[in-house]
Amino acid sequence: MRKLNGQVAVVTGASRGLGKGIALGLGEAGATVYVTGRSANDGKTSLPGTIEETAAEVTRLGGEGIAVYCDHRVDGDVEALFGHIGVEQGRLDLLVNNAFASPEQRVLWGGLARGDGLIINVASHAAGSGKTARSRVILPYSVSKAGVHRLSADMAVELRDMGIAVVSVWPPASKTEGTLAQPEVFGDISGWRPPIFTGRVVAAFVAGGDALARSGEALVIEDLADELGITDPTSSPQR
């Protein structure tokens, strides 16, 4: 479980939900994880979870969690974040774009200038299937996630010669804080996956070291779990 020792990662929007699950999965594998977002320990969030709480959990699981407040809609915040990481770590191996709002991508991948690395963009099955008459997917979500996948595929072409891999991941329906808080909207979610399942699969993929060969792909988390032998999706994080 410590295959990512020495690796430095940024997970945006990781105070809760899939971002938190991915951060915890990377922490279990030993990575240093910068946990970013706008939900901090200031009491101004309407849902459970803060960047500080996620960072503490990453550390408890064996990685190193570092909470950094960042509004990814504000270029200055993003530039300050990656400038801080450059000074503190001197490297960045993995960037997980999970937050919905983000500045120009040239700002985000600027920290990978050493010539290799991996960018993971969190998309959705809605990117492929779109909205149907029977689905509960809302139109802005479907369209934005399709855009995330197209962004990933095009970035993969542009960055391949630099040795930087870009993939989009399509998580399963997950028991995030948002879905748990809205039973009237989502109904019975007892069969949905915990976010840490996605985190563990992402960590195993990163540790595999063949990301460039998969660059540009849409990686369905449940299929990738079968491929990588991740068979315990319901357990709590363990050290």
C-alpha cells in the first residue's frame, strides 16, 4: 500500500465527495497530497467536510496531507498554490482536477514542467451517455462532464511529447456527502460505492507507472478496478 511514497499530488475540490475519496486513496498508498478547495474550518460550508479534515485523514492513513485553501476560479489563488508547492516540494507528480471551477489549464499544468507527470480529470458516465428521459442527470452536469472528457483527450495530444499523460476517470455512482444529504433527490443509494473505492483505484493506476500508454483514454473506474484487482470497494480506509 506504500507504492506512492515520495510522490507529490494535488487533488482539487477534496474537502468531500470523490475528491476526498481520491485523496484518501493516494494517502493510503503513501503519497504527499495537497488537498485544495474552498471548504475550510471556518464554519462557512453547508455540507460536511473541510480541506483540513481530509488532509488530517490522508496523514492518518500513512501519507502526508497538506490543506491549502484555493478558489480555483481565481487565477491568483491557483498561481499561489503551485508556486508554494514548487518552493516546498520542488516537484509535482500528479494533478487531479476534480473541482468544477478552474482557470486556464496552462496555469494548472505549469507545475509539471520537468517533463513528465500525470493529469487526471474527474469526468462521469454522463459524459458518454448524456441525459436520457429516465435519468436524474441534470443538463449542466452532463454537458460539463462531456467537456471534461474532451478537454482531457485534447490535452493528451498536446502534452504527449512532453511526457505528460492525461486521462479522464469515470467514477461509479458514489455515496458522497451531497448525495447522502439529498435522499429526496437520489432515493435508495444503498448499492452505490463509497468514494474511497474510486480513490483506491486511482492510486493503483498511478502506482502502475504506465499512464502515458493510456493517455487520452476515458477510464471507467469499475472496469479499471477489475483490471487492477481492486476487489474490496465497501470497506473503510485502513492503515
